[in-house]
Amino acid sequence: MIENSRRRIDFDNPPWPLVLEDKLKRLLGGLLIYGPYVRSLGLGSGGRVLDFGCGGATEALSLLEAVGPAGRVTCVDTSKHWIDKALKRLAGIPNAECLHGDIRRLDLPDDSFDAAVAIHVIHDVPPDIRADTVAAVVRKLKPKGAFFLWEPLKKSHGMAVEDLRRLLAEAGVHEISSKAGKKSFKGADSVQIVPSKKCKKPVNKGKDCGENKRK
């Protein structure tokens, strides 16, 4: 359960507006919402994508179309209700997997995804674990991997742009591009690998002078 604008939402027992919204998104979301958005990300065929906070996996279908049969989409959600729904919707798709649990504790190797996508998710993460959760997502990305974020900006439902950017910066990514409107923020951020303080020249991760770190 999370607290958002003094309301507590139990995503394992979602209220009927969320259930109805999911049904509508399943019918029209791919065509009108997620399809156009995912195509704008430029995900390459064969890529491995983390769908963080996947919900019922409506957007995962668009992600799977983008990466093609050679790619793979891993859906993660803390809600058993939504993961069960995602499993049913993605049943029979060999390059899709659904994992229930906290991204900070799931057995997913670091540096293993080309991209992570989070659509209307970060504001629903409890504030006391939000920074650690975003940092955990970033750790799953390969060097130069991309984190695509789409968040609402309403006071009653969302976060301030400044808070989003601070979270991402603290997690070690830098902004490539963004578009902030009155109602939502869409940002593309990339993991940047920089040498440790002992290195005098830029090096690739794991090579030459000591450990590298994310910036």
C-alpha cells in the first residue's frame, strides 16, 4: 500500500476506477497511448527491456513489438494482483517474463538491460524507499543504457519535475532529453560510466585503471 496525497491505495485490491482504466487501456492503450510512446523511444530490435511497475502489462505488448522476437521484456511489479494479470496477458510469449517483488531484492543481475521504462510508476513508490528503488533500477542498466520515464505532474497524482530530476541525478544518470507539460513529464536518461578518481583518462567499464563508477 502507498500513500499519495493523503490517500492510501492498495494495488493488490485495486478500486474499481483502476480496474476500469486497465480494461480501457487494454482495448485502446496500445493504439492510442503506449504504441506511439514506445515507438518514439527508438528501442532497437533485439534489445532487453525492463518494464518497471508493469501493472497489467498493457505497455509490455508495445515494448515486445518494438524489440521483436530476438529481444526480451522483463515485467516487474510489487502487486501480486497486477503481476497475475500480466502473466495471463503475456502467456505464450516466449520472450516475455513477469516477476513479482521489490526491484531492490529481485534476483536480476546488474548491468543487464539496454533500457528501463517506467510509466506512471515513480510517484507511487513510497517516499522513504523511492531513492533506493530508482537507484536499483539504474543498476540493472548496462553502461549507456537508457531509462525512459513518464510521470504525471498533478499535485494530487504525481511528482514535481525538480524532484524527478533530483532522484535520477542521485541515482547516477544524466538527462538526454525531456518534455514537461502541464500534466506530465517525459524524460530520457542515460547511465554514464566515468573513471574512478585515480584514472587520468576515460576508460571502458572494468578495464585499465581500477573501478569505474556511475555518474
